Amino acid sequence: MTAPSCRPTLPVRDVDDLLYRAAAYLTCHGWTPKGLYKTHGRCFSICPEHGPFCYPASTLGAIRVAVFGHNVVRLDNISAEARHTYTAAVEWLNTYLLAVGYAGQHASVFDWETAPARTRVHAIGALQEAAFAYRRQAEQVAA
């Protein structure tokens, strides 16, 4: 019988890709620091300004688009596996922002994103840096 491995395991292999995709979504469609998506009026359908579900999003909204393939407001109709994937990406981003920080602030994702003077460039950069850190950690665990 061999001793169990004490090496840390990472919950989902695709977290880095999801965070990179979320950053790409913000690059293409814009960012909002509040809520999940920035809509206007009754815009949760096809509209000339946003097209089909292409709203500016918060980092969490962008991660939802990366995981689920479209805007998702409620998670009650999402499979357990998809919710796990989403949660893993959010947990990693939150841990990264608390432990490492970005743009001069160490805080939870909610506090970090709504800080004064936060910009879309900061949100995109934080997602990209968290993705890079996840990939680096995964490579170290695999070595």
C-alpha cells in the first residue's frame, strides 16, 4: 500500500481558460462594477445596442458567460457540474485578489471590483493575472 499524496490538488482544470475567456468577454463587451450585467430598461433580450446577450458585465458576470456560454442571472436551473465549475473560477479569483491583490488593493472580489477609480482595464488585468497564477500553480502541482 502506498502513502496518499500530500500534494495539493486543484478543483477544476479549466479555471485558467475560463478566467482568460471572461477577460476576453470584458474586452469585447465592456465592464460594469455593479451587478452581473449592465442593461438598460427591459433590455434582457435582443436589442440594437447590445445584440443577443452581449451586455457589459462585472467580473462575475463575465465568468458566468465564460462558463455557461451566455448571460445567466439565476443559478437554480444550472447543473451541479456547471455550478461547481463556476464556483471554482470565482473562488480562485477571490482568493487571488485577497492574497495577491491587483491594482493596489487586496480585497474580496466584491469589494475590489466596486472600489473607487476601478476601471475595465483593472478588471481585465485581474482576470488575466489570476488565470496566469492558476496555470502556474497547476504546473507546479503537476511537476
